[in-house]
Amino acid sequence: MGNRRTPLFEHHKALGGRMVPFAGWDMPVQYTSIIQEHQAVRGQAGLFDVSHMGEIIVKGPKSLDFLEFLTCNTVSTMQDGQVQYNVVLNENGGLVDDITIYRESEDKYFIVSNASNYEAVTQHFKKFSREGVEIEDQSDAWHQLAIQGPDAEKIFTQTTGLHTNDIAYFTFRDLTYKGSSLRISRTGYTGEDGFEVYSDIDAGVALWDALLAGGKDDGLLPAGLGARDTLRLEAFYPLYGHELNAEWTPSQSGIGWVAKEKAVPYLGYETIMNHKKNGAPGRVVGFALEGGGVPRDGYKVFDEDGTSELATVLSGGHSPTLGKGIGSVYLPASLTAAGTPLRIELRNRLVPARVHRGAFVKGGAGS
């Protein structure tokens, strides 16, 4: 069986998109160049097709209790119209996926999951389902676009005529555009300001064309997976299967802030809280090369002397903004302080690097 295609597949090909397999889908890795698309998002705006992502509805009178049990961030503090970053936990305190939760009401939540995982998340939810909870995977019915960059709001509003300046960071609104409902959230995966827009498929395809035409004079470019990855790495946002997996707790994954104490314990609570309060054996951190070259996923990471192999690169690449190689690695706790010297093996030579904590590049998101 071949890879799945988003409703925009033919549009990507017409735009010169170079299609690659990703999480079971054929997706554009780039249209012109990764660096050009990356710089468009940092300087003006970029438009991403993210229709491969999953959308799951959890509703019913017991849906809040259910989500509190399966995730470690506090869902009960959310208000209607808020979006929250959270993670779905397995029994050992590892991650089934990282998600965003949209609160529609006290007993209805719209959950966005990664392309590679939404079926696993749905199955996991159903495994722990209870009376008073309904779970519905609606992924095939939704279309999702992301417009990101300092000019994203200007381009979006001048194209659609919709007013979005009252949509705060990590909140959403449902608005009508040309007779179709759009769910617009001020969220994204680039570190820049912008929106993720959910709709039915026909409206999503029409909106893609309208935004590209409407934003052309402002420098809006279609952007592929390549730029999406360099942007999220500069922002130091984790990617499931790289920084996040079924074995590591949130603290080990470098997102310990998402784990909260709760009156009713969630899955893996004891292990997660132990790591949060007493320290995990290791954690994911960033690193930046001090010499030339590009670190790639799977490259070996050594101590400062180059004698002891510590780990392999989880995510690596060239930062177009900084003009140097950056990446992520899971290190023992004793080596995770900012500035700790490392060596990364690049084609049989050991290049010096240092541990970096937090975002490599601070974009305009949330400011």
C-alpha cells in the first residue's frame, strides 16, 4: 500500500514541491529551497500544509476526568477557547504522543495529535475509556493549514477579511469564511507568530489558494517539511520519535514543565513526579557546533576528550538563522548544564560543540 496524500497533493506538485514519504504520507519537503522557505517564515511568512495531523474528539460528562488521568498537564484549569500543550502518557510514564488540547466546553475537547501517532492515541484513549466518555477520530474530515511568520496575521486578515487580533496566544476562535467554519488558533511549530487553521477539506483547499495569492506581494511562500524541521529545531520544539518516545518521562524529554502535581494521580505519576522532584538520570538538551559542518540524526556524540561515546544525535541540522550546526541529544544528568563541552563525530572527525539550553532562536510567538 502506498503513502497517503493530503487534499493538496496536486497543488504541491503544481508549485514544484519535491514530495517525500513522511509518517505514511507523501509530503512536500521543499518547493524552492529549505533556506529560502525558512527565511520567509522568520522574515515575512510561510504557509504549511499540515493536513496529515490527527484530530480526535473527546466528549461527555466524564471527559475532563478522563483527560486528567491520561495526561500530565492540568486540563481542569483550561477555559473555553483555550489551547494547551500536553502529552498522552503510557503506564510507565513514557509518552504515547505530544498533543494540543482545545477546550470547546467543560465536556468537549478537540485534540490534535501527530500524523504518525493519532491512530495510536485513539486506540490508547479507547483502551482506558469509561462510561460518560465518547472518543471519535475525525482526522479524515479535517483540513489543517499553518500560516507562520511576523506578517502572518496581516496576510491572513487582508485575504479573509476576518478579524483575528483578539485571538491571544494559545487560544482559538471559530469564525465563518465564505459560508464555511474555520477553527483558528494562535499556535504553531516555528517559534513565530501565526495561526493554525482547521476546516473542512473544500474550505481548506480554497483557503490555501487564496492565502498564496493574497500574500504573494508580502513575500508569503509555501513551505515544506524541511523548513518546518529547521524552524522547530531553532525554537527547540520536540518531535515525537526524536526527542520524545515511549520510554522517556517528560523530565527526561526536556519538557518537565508540562508535568504537574494532581490530586488524582495520572498514568506513570510516581515515576514522573520522582524525576521532576529528585531529578531524572538524564535529559534531552540542545547543542551547538563550535566548528564547521552539519550534525545529522544518528551521529555519535562524545565527551570533551573524544574518548567516551555518550549518545547519538536525536535531531540535527544547519541553522539558517545562526549559520551553524545545531541539534539535540539525550545526556546523563551530570553533563546537561549549559556550556558543557562535547564532541560530535562528523564524517570521521570530532567537531567541538557545547550544550545549549532553551531555544536557539527566539521568534515572535507569544510576544
